[in-house]
Amino acid sequence: MKPHTLLIVDDESAHLASLRDALGSDYNLLFARHGNDALAAARKHLPALLLLDVHMPDMDGFEVCRRLRAEPSTTGLPVVFVSAQANGNDEATAFELGGLDYLVRPLVPAVLLARLRSHLSRVPVQMLENSYREALLMLSHAGRFNDSDTGNHIWRMAAYARALAEAIGWDSAQCQMLELAAPLHDTGKLGLPQSVLLKPGSLTPEERAVMKTHTTIGGNILRRSEAPVFKMAAEIALCHHERWDGSGYPKGLAGDAIPESARIVALADVFDALSMKRPHKEPWPMEKIVDHITAGAGNHFEPRLTRYFLDSLPRLMEIHSHWDDSRPNPAAPSSFAPPSRLPLLHDSIYSVSGSMPQRARAASSLIRASIQ
Ligand SMILES: [Fe+2]
């Protein structure tokens, strides 16, 4: 039995015939001679892999690939490009579009078969990676299931955390991991009684003590995995309410004893919480948020992080605007600078020098000026 179905897309019948000869005894084959036919066949059959000619009239292979990537049902289909000539730009485009390979004619059947076998052996791994990522997303949502805010919050906060990690020089793999781990910070709320979690108004001291246990509950749930992303998520869940001066919970850790990932998420979470509308509060104006966070340097937040927070403000505001723009949210504050003004604001904030209080005041007035 042939294990996989391949979709071969080429406008020249001679090419289709030679590929049928080379691959027909190992794979089930589907053929298309035009971009639109290829898209229809891909949607209908979801082949294990597309062998896609780059140069075709009307719609070239790159455009076919772009359209596959734009549709949820076909976005992950593996694509191998085939071209008549070696061309550095085309090759770069092929990989930018997520192509697995870029082959140049004439194709040697034995080599083609070996390469396809190698690529197809990766398909289950890719599916596993996608499932793993989706499981993280579902767990993130589960942790916020009883919250009144929209799902936007966790993704926006994760993007803030990533921006701060980038600003302090984390490498891109670590930044990416933080973006996946940060939304799990309140996973422990799954273990809280609804009477506490959903109580309107202020909590009694006993209820506050129960609420604080979401840190240890979350840490205990997430540390069961050896996977690096869950290890990071566990330290964040456990330590995101610790404070730089040791006055936080659950352990009262201070300074560098608090994992850096948790220090970043603590700041990103407060920034996000203050900037959004909740049932009991309006969003704070940006200058008030800046004042609050810079005043927290050395007590709530690591002083170095608050400096990078100021440097990153334009980026953070850009993220805020992005989430508001792409997913309309009536609760979103409307007073943030639109993206078109951000480059100017960005340059202005970077040009401010002096002590941190001076820079915070200057940043506040620049923000005020930019939103008037
Ligand atoms: Fe929390």
C-alpha cells in the first residue's frame, strides 16, 4: 500500500509525465496544471506534500503557496518547490514561504525519491509540534476560563513579555518560549473555588490567602513536565507575584532570587492590567501607568527592567494598538497613540537622557503630546 498522496503541480505535461514515472510506484499521485486547480485539489484532498512548479502562467508557484498558507485548512501543507533554474532570490522566497525544499531540474529520480522520503518522515513530527503548541494555547485559555476579560488579554500580555525580553537581550528562541509560557501564569486559578475567584468586591483576609494559592497550585501543575517551555511556565506561575524587595508571595523571594522570566511577566501583567478596562475600573491613562511602574522600581519591579520598560514603551504601545485594531474590543482604551505616530514617539523617547525619574517624566509628557 502506498503510504502518502502527493499533489504535483506543473503547467507542462512532459514534466508531469516524468514525475509520474519517477514517483508513481511509491506514492498516490494527483496532478494539477494551473494554480486554481492546485488550490482546489489541495483543499479537497489535503495531500501529504505538494511538488510545486515555481514558474507557471497566470498564478506562479509562490502565489499558490501564499494562498495555501492563508487558509486555515491548507496552511500547514508541506511544499517542495521545483524550478527550471537555480536562482538565489527565488530560492530565498521559497524558504520564506515555508517551503521544505527548492529543487532544480533536471531531477534525478533516485535523489528526488530520497529527498521526498526524508521530508515526509518529518510530517508526523510537524503534526506533533503543532499539537503541542495548540495544547499550550488550550491550557492558557483554561487558566482564564472564569475571568471576565477577553482572550485578548493573555496574548497581549505575552507579546509585552516577549518585547521586554527582547529589549534586555534574550535570544530569539528564549523570547519565543517566554511568549508561549507567559499566558500560563494564572493556570493555578483552575484550582480556586468560584466563591473566591468570582466574588464581586473586595476579598476578606482569608479569601485573599486562598487567592494567593493560585501561584503554588499553578507551579505544581506545570512542573510535572520536563519540557523546557513548561519548566519556564512553572517558574513564572509560581513567582509572578513575587516583588523585587521581597514583599511578594508565595515565598517572599527578593532580587535575583526571583527567576528573570517571572520578573518580566510581573511587569508585563501589571502594565496590561492597568491599561485595560475591567468591570471595576477604567483603563488608566498611559502617563499614569508610566508613573506607577517607574515608581515601582526597586520595590515591586527590578529597577533595570523598568528602565528597559521605558525604552520599550513605543513597542509596547504598538502591541496594544495591534491587538485593539485586529480584534475589535469595545473595552479597549482609545487614547493610545496610533501606530503612524509611533516612529516619531519612538525616536523622541530614545533621545531623552538623564535619571530614570527624569526620563519617566519626559516619556509621560511625550506620550501626552502624541495623543492630543
Ligand atoms: Fe496571578
